[in-house]
Amino acid sequence: MKTQNIKLIPICFLLLALAMGCETTNLDLLNDPSELTPVSADPDLLLNNAQLRFVAAIAYNEDNEDGLNVRAAETVRMQHLFGNYSGPFAASNGALNDAWKDLYRETLQDINVLLPIAEERDLQGHIGIAKIIKAFAFVTLVDIWGDVPYSEALQGSAVIAPNVEDGQVIYNDMLVVLDEAIAALNNASIMPADDLFYAGDASKWITAARTLKFKMYAQMRLIGNFQSEINTLISQGIIDDASEDLEFKYSTVSSATGESRHPYYALCYDSDGADDFMNNYYMYLLKDDKGFNDPRLRYYFYRQTPTAPEGDFLDCEGDAVINFCYIGDFYWGRDHGYDAGVDPDQLLRTTYGLYPVGGAYDGDDFKPVTNNVGAGGAGIFPFMLSSYVKFLMAESALTIGTTGNPRTLLEEGIRASMDKVANFQSSAITASLSNILIPDDPDTEDVNEEVTVGDRPEEYLITTDNVNNYVDYVLDAYDAATSDEERLDIIMKEYYIALWGNGIEAYNMYRRTSMPSDMSDPVIEAGSFMRSFLYPAAESATNPNIPEKPVTTKVFWDTNPDNLK
């Protein structure tokens, strides 16, 4: 992933001992990892690897498309689901092995080794960051799978087949771990050399820890009243500005020994064209849902051709069960679950744009994607942004009466999202616009006029005027709503649009709220909606204490009806 992985070589022999077994079981481990505290171990390198493998598990594994974000995004129409929910091209148990391994055998195992070393050397900064990542990892495991190995995990030969534990117990323990992380960071005199998120800024890590706690309480609002806890965290300070965003930054570097570009860019920006299909419903939300283009549309998606699909490229045409098939204006995508054969349209289909992948801005240039275009893959993975926090605060304020006015917070969330996208890799936008000319407008008296799209910013860019128009439209709808359920639906749809690039939070949101309520139906018999993922095949095959469970099994905080689609 990142080029920093070259720094892992000096500790390969230490990590080899930790990596010999099966994820949580470690059948071949000769030594208990909790006892591996060699004086020569470098805490910076251990923390570096823990961060990198955490990102790989969540965002994307460089070996294949097994990042949890990918599979979660497919379930909620943020990315195209090819076939049924737990099929071979989606969240099957075989497709989840790498993410589970990266979390247990890499991220959490490295932290397990790091913490006693850091305690012995009084490296409070290392302890604080490691515990935040530990908490985030376990919270994600619970959110995705429900009950997972916890207290018996990572014990080496002492416990070769750990039992799963109740997700709520793990959540409660992680709230304590985050408090420990905050205490450590408040006492840190030295920060790690390889802090890949906040470059050694302890105060931002503390804010991130409080924000993760806030997210957890907001997630649990259906099973308890956490109004007081949320209000306390808001008063203490959670992420409320883009400078505090918890995000992983990719670069433009790619070589035979490592890939540091955004994984979606690496997948879709090469001579073979785009591998992924965009989801028609999600593109429709930005293009047509409000009757005008969302100002973020050209930043989220890039069109490779100025022609409409037809013939074999539009084999869904006329099919009564298809929701969209083709949404117009050269946006080539697929409907949810559509699994017809793949035509050779990789250099024609719409693909990821500038935000957050670091791809190309769509200024109507209509060129096939290639290496190094746009921002060259210098994208981000947005773990928790200020806009996300505003929408979660709006949800909490509306549903359980926490601090803030939900209408005001809704507006702040929209504006924060617009600002984030508008200011993302702006040099790539400038380069795109400067090379594009608009031909003569027959409705004017001028002859053969040609202007750049930069001369018409309201049509192409995020501007004050079009953001204000967008906000006015949403707030008018909010004011016209006749129930809190309708108001929440509006908030959640705007949150969903702002979440582009983070399918896990969209998956959590949908299970927690059943919103947006107009999610498109699958166009095939896709099976039951996945209220939790299947346990990975490699883990269940080696651990007899990993139970089989149906995908309809809900995680502990999900008390919503069973009718998600």
C-alpha cells in the first residue's frame, strides 16, 4: 500500500513468528505473542505495520478486492454488486479471509507485541495511537461480523481455538480502551516517527478518540439512551473541522516493489481501463434525484466517452425489472445486483473521479483513463470526516435530543462535505479545465466563440451559489417534512451522499436507520440482505468455536425491522 512498507524489513523475523498460524488461532505458533518483547524490537516499525495493515483491511487489500469497505459498499449501492449478496463476486466467506487476517494476525497482533514494549519504555504516544487503532479495529469487527473472538484471541498456543464473545461486551471494553488512549496521549512527551494519520499531533489523536466514542454511542442509540455521554463528548471536542479529519493519505508512487496510490485508482486507471462498474442508483442521486446536478457530481465520477451505450453495451434495455439501466448524459453504470456478462467496455464505462480516489475531474474531456491522469492516485480513505460527524450529530439531536439543532447540523454537514470535495486536489481541476474548450454557442450572436469551462464555473465547479441553491433545496424539503421519520430520511440521504468512499459507515447507517428509504431494489434474486457478514472460510475451517450463522443475524445494536433490501 504505502511506500513506508519498506520499513518493515528490519522486523520481519519478529513478525514471522507472529504470522505462522491461522488468524486468531495461530496453530503453529511456538511462542505466546504476549511474551515476545525483545529489547531490539522497534516500536515505530511495529506501529507502522499496524497502521498499514489496518488500512489494508478496511480500505483494500493489495492482493485482491477484499477490503471490508468494498464489500460493505456493494451491499448499499455505493458500488456495484455483481450477483447476490453473499455470492462469489461479493461478500462470500471466501472473499473475507484477507481482511480478517489483516485485522487479527497483523494489526492487532502487532499492537499486542507493541504495547508492553511501549509501556516499558514509557512511550505514551505509541500507546495512545495503538490503543485507538485497536479500538477502531475491534469496533469494525463487531460492526461487520457481530460476535467475534476477543479476550481469547491473540493468545497463541495458550488458546488455539478462541470463542466468540458478545459484541456489546467488546464495545464496552473499547470505550475503556479509548479512555486509556486519551490518558496516554495527554501524557505523551514523544510521538511516533511514523504517524501516518496526524503526523505526530497528539491533540488531533485525542479528538479522534473522542469522535470514535461518539460514533459508538450514536451507533448504539437503538438499544439505550446515551444522550448524556454524547453531550459530554461534544462539549469536550470532537472532529468538527476538516483539519482534524481522520483520513489516510495515498501518494502517486507506484513501483514493482510497492503501491502507494489509492487502490481504486490503481485498479481502474491503466491501459486496460476501468475494472469496476459504478452503481446507477448512486449516480442518479447526484445527477437527477433533486432535479439538478449535485455540485459534487463531476468530482465523484469521471465519464470516459461522449456517447451513450447501445446494442450489446445496453443489454438491460427493455428489461422490466431493471430500475435504471442507463441514466443518461453518458454516465455508464449498472443496477444493483445486475450480473449479465461483462462487455469489453472498460474504456467506456464511467469510473471513479477526483474525490476521494485521486482520479480525474470530469470537465467534459471524455478521454479514456490512463496511468498518471488527474491527481495520479493521491487520494484518501476517509475514516471519519467533520461532515460525517455533523450528520451523526444531526441524527442524534433529532432522535434522542442531544446537543444541537438537527436542521442546523444538517446544513453544516452538507457545507462541510461540499468544502471538502471542492478543496480536494484543486490543482488537478485547474489542469483539467485549462485544456478544455466549449464550442460556439448557437444561441448567441458571437461567431465561433470558444471559452474554457473555467469561464462558466457554476456549470462545472462547486461554487457558493450552487452550494447555496443545493442547501436551500434540502432545507425546504426538511421544513416541509411532516414527521421526524421524514426528517431523518432527509438527513440520512445527505449523509449517504457525503459518505462517498466509505462504504462501511454507509452500511452501518443503513442497518441502523433503514435509510435512505428509496434505496433501489436488487434487479435479481439477491438473497437476504446481509445484517452481518459470514465468518471467513479460512477461520471457520480451522476454529471449531467459530459458529456458522446466517447473514440475517443482526449485530447487537441493530434492532431495525427485517425488511432491508
